[in-house]
Amino acid sequence: FPYTTLFRSESAGASSIMHHITAYGGKKGRAPFQRAILQSPGWLPSKAAAANENIFQQTLAIASTVTKKKITSLSGLRSLTSGELYLVNAAVVGLSPYGSFTYGPTVDGDYVPDLPGKLLLDTKFDKNVEVIAAHNANEGIMFATPFAKSDKDMAAYLKAAVPSLDDKALEVILYSVYPEIFDGSYGYTDQFERAAAIVGEAFFDCNTRYLEAAFGDKAYSYLFNAVHKGFHGEDLPYTFYNGPSDADGKTVNATVAIALQSYITHFVATGNPNGGVAPYFPQYGTNSSVQVVAPDDFGTQITDPENNKRCSWWQSATVYDD
């Protein structure tokens, strides 16, 4: 890669940055950037070679149907036209479990020697990068299935979305980490909110915790909670705000948007988000300090809500089949 000062991206793009930071387990030199802003890094973690092979075979079968030719190899897929590849991709993604997209990064034993969270835990990453890692307050709600009505349904949903989850892990998820208790003590009051909590933490929120804990005093973290209580992607009109006529049809609090942009631009220039019009933004540090970016609580700090036993459990990476 050409060396750049900064990478900034959202969602799957942010997960790409996370994989670059942990590339080769940190054994082959620097990441191709000096600073990184990762907003809502998200993907479905996978270690199982068998699951990856199943996806590959599914893709070959659909490609054969689309082209009316026998496609049996990667070179065969590469021979398809862009239009044919578009149809194959649309079919595979359309058949994905609710809220997922099938394709994504996976452990390959080389560029991705293990899940990024585990590599960060084991200090196998480029430690020279300066980071801002951010997530929204309700990341999972857009991707959680509304069809799960029981533990059995939830298990089927999770197993379909992440085939590498073994039976023991599913049992721990459903009966210990996110039990079917709806009195609010676990942060959810019904089955849908439970699904959203699992998806939000396992596939989005905890990723920021892994980064922040690994980088400590070289990291900054913010929690976005505006518009519709911080759904996934709702920070984008704030990040790229250019006045009321360019608010992407959404209600954008200009004060918060300008302050967020101040954090971003100062971090790009100096590696420190402070120095502009926005309230002081502390480092994540050993006290897990997170800046709140929201109209009601803007400028306040909280202890990272993802500094919890659930994220520690996911990060252990022992919950996935190899």
C-alpha cells in the first residue's frame, strides 16, 4: 500500500482499517497509514474454513446458474463480466441471513492470522497508529432479526449468520451472556431488543473496545447518540455536514456536527482532536473515557459502556470453531 497520513471510514470500511492495523499479526512492518478514524467498525467474525468453503461453493453454484455455464473455480469467477458478477453478488447477498451479507473478511492464516480482536488482545498489531474509534448508541437494531421468538429461533439465527459459532458458544450466549430475561437488567426488554444487543455488541461495539484498550493513551473514543437514538450510520450526515441545505434529508444539529468535524479535522492534522470549537476530548487511557457526541449530553464523558464482561468474552475468540 502507499503510505498515507490517515484512513477514515465507517462500518465495513472501518473494519477493513482494523484488519490493516492487525495485518500479519504486526510482523511485517507498519500499517499503510499513520492515523485512523474508525466509525462503527463492523463485520461478522469467522474462523471456520469449512464455512468459508461452503460460501465459495454457493457462489460457484449461483455463478453457474447465472451464466448457464459450469463455473468450478476462482479463475472461472474471474472470467465473468461485471454484469454477471453483479447478479451473482446480488443473489448471494439476497439469500443471506437477516441483517447480514455473507461476504466479509475472514481468518486466512496469513494477512489475517486470527480475529482482529484476539490479535489486539495479544498485542499482535502495529502499535504506531493513532486512532479514534467510535460507535453509535444503537448499532444492532437495524440488523437484528424481528422473527426470533424463542431461544431456539435465536440460536438458528446466530448459527446462520455466523456458522463458526459452535454449540457450546451458542449455549453460553443464550443462557449466560444474553439470557432470556426481559426485566431490563440486561439492557433489553423483549426478544427483538435482545437480538439487537447481541448483534450490536458482538459485531460492532466491542470492536471499538478492543482497539481502544489496545492503544490506550494513543486512542480517543466517542459515542454518537443523536437523531433516532444513534442507529448505525446516522453519524454520517454529521461527519459530512455542509449546512442545512446539505443535511441529506435528515435533522442535523449544526452545533454537534460542527464540533464533531472539529474533532476529526484536528485529529487529522495533529493526532489530537482538541484545539478547535468543541469541548475538551480526553484520551481513552486506562480509565476508558469516552466522549459523548449528542445534542443533550454533548461535551460530557462517560466510562466506556463496552468495557464489560460481554466484550471480554467475545474477544477471547474461543467461541469460534477453527
